[in-house]
Amino acid sequence: MTQKIYNLRQNFPKAVLIIKNSVPEVNYRRFRLKRINEPQYKHLWWLLFFPLYWLRYPIIENLNPAKEYHPIYSPLDDAIPFCEWFIIPYMLWMFSMVALCVYTMLYDVDSFRRYMKFLTVSMTISTLIFLIYPSCQNLRPAEFPRDNLLADFVSLLYSVDTNTNVFPSEHAVGSVAVWLSALHTKGLYSPGKTVCITILMLLICFSTVFLKQHSILDVAAAVPVCLIAFLFCKKRTN
């Protein structure tokens, strides 16, 4: 009995820490739209990023005539085989972005602001590039080497996602945003979680070229975009 009481006392601080970390920083139950400009809710304005992000695609597509698209290609693209298994991490991209958004909004508002600011800056840069230098890729296979369920999902992806405005890869940009933000988010920067998030983000970047959604040049172009966004957000934060 004495040993059980001792163990309970030893583990009590850990239990309190877990409960404390699972409590949202902001009480959103009291939120009303008319209160959005109050200090505790003002960060929610950043959520406008997501509808604006999706709405800009049809606008950009209509602004750029098809004849003005520049094909993006590297000989390295031919050395990368098509692999339908990468549809799994590819489809986890948006889930990971939204999941981190929700998690940081609940448990680390400062990280939420940095994350959304990084996304806004980096995606604005890529949008300007799409407008100034319209791009496309012609890497998709005419026929899939294998006939299976995953290949069917890739075929569905091809039917709903155009092969235009690919430079830089926004899948790569978004993956870097998730990775960098997770490194500085409460409850996510443990070694195990960092390794898992890093592997997932790398797989998402790899998926863009193995599914022939992007050239390797598109992924490389995401690096300077992310660097500019990182420096801008760091400077603004300081």
C-alpha cells in the first residue's frame, strides 16, 4: 500500500503536466464572430488563408492562357520511376496542414500565428510566380505500369488536378511549413514526434515526383521560397 502511494505521488506531477498541456490556451466556447477583434480571438483572422488559398486556383487558371505555360523538366525526372504507393503520403499533405493548424490554434497560439504567417507569405510568393511565370509539366504517364486500387486513386487525382502552376511545388512548401512549425510547437518537439513528422514531410515531398505531379525542379524551387518566408517571419517576430 505504501509503495502504491509512493508511485502515485511520483507520477502525479506528470499527470498534472499532461492535463495542463491538453487544455486549450483560449476558451473558444465563448467565441462569437462579433468578438473576433478581441485580443484573445484576433489570431482567428489567419484562418481566412484557407478559403483564399483554394479560391485563387481557378482565378489564376483563367488569367493565364494555355499557350503561355512553360514546361518544367529535368533529365533527373526520367530517372524517377512512377510509384502509385506515394499517393498515400501525397493525400496526407492537406490533412497534416489542417491538423497542425487546429492543434496550434488550441494549444500553442504563438506557434499558430507563426505557422499561418509562414504559409501566407510563402504561398503569396508562389502565387506571384504562377502569375509572372506560368508553368506546367508533361510528366504524367499515358498508362500506369500496374492496375490496382492505388493507381485508380492516382487516376482520380489526375482528373481533378491540372498539370499547371507547378513551379514551385506547394506540396513541398507546405511540408516545410508544417515541419518548421512542429519543431517549435508545445507538445510536438519531442525526439520521437520530430522524427515521425520529419519522415512524413519527406515522404510528401518525394510523393510529388514519384506520382509525376511535379518535376524535381519544382521541389528545388520551393527551397528559396521557404527561405524567404522563414527570414521574413523571423524578422517580423524579432
